[in-house]
Amino acid sequence: MCRWLIGSGFSGFKFDTSFSLCFSRESEALYNGSPLPWVMDVHLLGDWWLGCRNEWLEKVEELGVGIEPDEPVKAFELAKLRWLDGARIDDVSVQDGVLIIAFENKTILSVDLISDDEYAVMLKEFGVDESGAFWSVTCEGDNFYYRFK
């Protein structure tokens, strides 16, 4: 999963009851000789934040509103990231149960892989239901589940 995202650019997001981030490539990428999708969807169900966790919590406390005060702050920060130069993924790693996505512009997106939901994060083809996708990766805690057709 880590290698699949590197070099792709953040091209947008969608929000309903959770966030889905869209990433696209400018050149072909292969995995075991098979082409990876040009456009990918990263669906986030687990807790996630941008930047340093403590600073993020302070920002949510200051700017957040409503029942889920972090959601408007997340949407605002993602909209800013979308239009910043360097919103291309430079590195992806997992450290202490947290998926860390580092962008060229030094922005860090962190996703807690421990989730009470069905899964914490899913990477799949953009615009394709997971059941019909040629490939997907789902992260649940310490486990990564891969699907290839």
C-alpha cells in the first residue's frame, strides 16, 4: 500500500458520513508487473488528523463546531491542501499503529489504524464499489487485507 500511493497527487475529497480522498497519478505505476489505477480513493473511517496531533486537537477545540467538531476543520484543511503546491505524496509509512502520509510540501496526514468501525482505511480504485474493484487494500488494526483480481 505504501508504494502504491507514492508520487500520486491529492486531487480532491468527498464527505458524507466519512471522508474519501482522491489521489491521481501523472505516469503509469506497476505492482508485480500489473498496472495500478491512475486514480485512487482513500476512504478514511478511522480517526485521522493533519500535522502534529496535539496542535490538531488545539485547532479543533478553537475552530470546531457542532456535534462532530473535527469534521468542519478536516474539510477546511483538506480544501487548503488541495490547492497548495506540493500536494503530491512523498512517503507513506506505518509507525506505532498509525498510517503516516507525508506530502512534498511537508504536510503530514496521520490515520489511527485502530478503529471501532469496520476498517480504519481502504485504498481502492476511484469511483468503483469495493466489491467490484480489481484491487483494494483494507487496513484493520495491524492487519492489511489485499485484493487482486
